[in-house]
Amino acid sequence: MDGVDNIGRFDECLKSIREKLRAMPLVVQFPIGAGRELEGLIDIVEQKAHYFQLGDKDENYQTKEIPSHLTKKTQKYRQELLEKLVEIELEKMVEESREESPILQKYEKKEELSGAEIKKLLRQATLTGRYFPTFCGSAYKHVGVKLLLDGVVDYLPSPLDVPKITVYSPRDKNKTGEINCNSPLSCLALAFKIIFDDYNNKLTFFRVYAGKVESNSYVYNVNKKRKERVSRLFLMHANDKEIIKEVGAGNIAVAIGLENTVTGDTLGEENSPWLLENIEFAEPVISQAIEPKTNEDKNKLKGALNKLKIQDPGMGEVHLEVLVERLRREFKLAIESKQQRVSYRETITKKLAEVVKLAFEPNPGKGFEFVDAKKGQEMSDKDAEEVKEGLEESMSSGLLLSYPLLDIKATLLEGKRHEVDTKPGDFKNAAVLAFRGDGVAEKEKRIKELGVVLLEPIMQITVIVPKDYLGDTLASLGRCHAVIENTEEKEGESFITGKAPLRETLNYLATLRQLTGGRGAYSSYLSHYQAVARDTLEEILKEKKLLNTSN
């Protein structure tokens, strides 16, 4: 908040929160000074002034009386806060059909409410999820960070305030249960982040939902169905580690030793396993090639990519750019990045029966499905599993342009085991040949027989621009072959939703920023895949130097 009229700018910030975020701020602080003249903060609840030494990382602030020229402003903010809190409390009282609280009675008698009483009302308002205590300060200048953290403790819900959450049986996904911090489980925790420290130690961040986790002990990874040893436990304070012996329900800690655990895994009991809701990552729809410049970089690249895959899963154009930069900066790799490309998919459109005792058919929207319909005793269930494994391997690389295959149903009709000649892996290889054929000619024949088509990702898009830019933005989306589903104006901004091919909207964010002078926002996620038009397919084939219009 640079400038002289910092109070006016603060009020403008509050207005922006209400209008753009559609949130209800409850002001508990306002600044003393602005920009380079920022001196401290006024605490409206406690009616005190906190002065900071700019740049002091320890934030050893001094608490003094409020300056006389800010007393009137403090009283105005405080009265507005009290009136809103009383209004919220009265609404809750009616909703819950309960009697008036002693705090309300005290307010009605025009008695002064203490800081503790105001904090109690503030916390109750915050727990509704509709109101937000609003702090201010400067993380860059180390002003107000400690006070903000105190506010987290004072107002945000603790683990004891959180309602019970649903857990799932790993054996039967339809079987569910409910747990909270007090549930009688020895351990239930979720790994939510993984990083590697300067000594190449894998640090697994996790939250405990029930029971506890102890250092130098074993936990059961429910997803991986195996025990893992927790060698050490830490609490993290920025980059500093505090060694601890155990961590209980409601807390977050870091473990060293969980070599097989990845983001989203549940740590629990082996004899009574429950799964917490997994972290779902969006399916990647963009790929990018990178090329190491030296043999040394080539040797180091695989390990670096494996680490990034474990600790930073995600998707999107910006995310890829960040990962490439991390390879250069953190792993000191000299690499050349290629242009980002769309990750297409393939599927079949025709039914083909009895290809070496297998039948294939389209399976729209259901992914890959394997049906074991063999009859008699000539194949074992283990042989059928080999067939399934071979088909799953085949689905990872398509027939047309080697993109993964989607939505195919494969039915095993018949097979025969020869006790002398059949070896492990034979049925897997037979399944691969049954689907892909042997050689270029058979592969092209399969493409025609199965009606293989290329699928492109269609994105659900949301664009937000100032209303004056609506026409130009719609025109730019039209050039991207977007189908506009809805436009809506809210408080001076236009919200546009629709669907567009990813191929046409790669780098659209840069276009939008240029069009709106940086005032537009764009987001997208995968909606579905659809077959590309023939002329588009020919363009893609030309790009890959694999022109082939036989389908």
C-alpha cells in the first residue's frame, strides 16, 4: 500500500475483497503508515498499536497506546466489527433456537466487551465459513507475520472442530466409515507432499488424522500393501528441522525413511486398514521434449526426472515451464526444451471378433475393460492374467501414432496351453500380437479392421476479463474454435465458460494477457476426448512426418 492516504487504500483493498472475491472481511487490523513509511499495525480487538523495526526477521515489535490521530479511525472500525459480530451471533441464535448469550446481553447493556469476548465471537463467525478475519502487514518487511499466525490459532478451526471424514475400505470401495481425531485407531495419516533435501534425503510430509506416528517404528502403507520404517521424525520451521519422537492426531510432521510412499498414500493399520480419500491429479494433456546437451547431463537427467515425478506431480503449460526451469536451477542440468505439444489419445470404432481367440469392441467412457469369458480347462486363471497384462501393455502405445489407447473392451474367448511347449510369458506375448499384429502390414490391417481414430483433448475453459474486453475476447476464442456455453457479468467483469480443443488454446493465456493488458484470467481442465477431424489428422501426421490416411 504505497502512497500517503494509506487508510483510503486499505479501504479500497477491503472493497476489492468484497467485490472480486465475494468474501465478507471482518477487519481486525489496519496499518500505521504506508510504503516506506509503514511503521506498524493497529490491533482493533485489543485496541493497541504494534510498532515494528522494518527488516527485523524476528519481528520483535513494541506494543504501545494508539496514536491520538488514529483513535477515531480505530473506534470506527471497532464499532463496525462489533455490530457485524452481534448481527452474526443473533442470526445463529435464531437458527439454533437458543437463548441469548451473556456476551450479547452485555453488549445490549452497552458494556465494554473484552478482547477475549470479541475473539470468541470472531472465532464463531469464522467457523461458519462465510466470514474472514482480515489482517494486514508485509511479509517482505517482516511486519505482522507473527500476529497473523496468532490469528490462525485464535480463529481458524482446530482438528477438534472438524467434522468426521469418510474413509474407505481398500478391499471394498463401497464400504466406508467415519473417523475424527478421537477415533480409536493406532494410526491413520496421509502423505501430501514429498521433497528431497540438500543431502538427498527423501522428506515425506504427512498429516495424522487419528492415532499417532512414532520415530524408529513401522507404519503400514495401505496403498502399497507393505510396511515401511519411519527412521526419523521432524517438525519443519521453514528450512529448520526440529527432531521429535512422535506426532499425534491433528498435527503435520515430516518423516525420513518412507522410501516407497508417494503423494496421496495412506499410512494406517495392517490388521484394520482404511484409506483416506486419495489426492486426484488431473490427467496430463500436454507433453514437452527436453534434450540434454552433454553425456553427463544425459546420465543425470533420468534421476532428476524421477525425483520431480515423485515430489511435484501436476499438469499445464506453466507447470511444465516451472519443471524445466527447476531441472536447470536445482539439478544444474544443461538442457534444451522443445515446443510443448498436445498429448493425444487413440481408440477404436469397430468391433472385431476372434482375433486369435480375442474380441475387441469400443467401450465409450469406461476405459480399458478385460472380460475373461474362456470356457473349459485349457487355460488357467494365471494364463488369463497374462493375457490381460499383455493387453494393458498394448494399450499404452497406440497403433496410429503411438498415443495411449482409451475406452476398449477386450474379451478373452479361448486359449490353449501346451504343457510341454508353453512357457511363462507366452500368453502375454500372444495377446500383444493379437492386438497389434506382427509387422507393418498387419499393423495397418488392424488399424482398418478396428477403425482406429485419433482423439484430441477438449478443455473446459473459464475466462474472466473486464467487461470492456468481452467482445475482443469472444472473437479471440472464436478463432480458437471454442464453443461458448455461457457469459455472465458480475461487478464489472465478464465470466465466459465453454469448451475448446487444447490444440487451439495452447499458449492462449499469453494471447489473453496481451489482449487485456494483463487484466484477464484463464483456467482450464480436461472435459473429454473427441475424434479429430480428418484435415486436422492430416496436419498432425505431417507434423510427425508419418502421413498415413489409410483409416
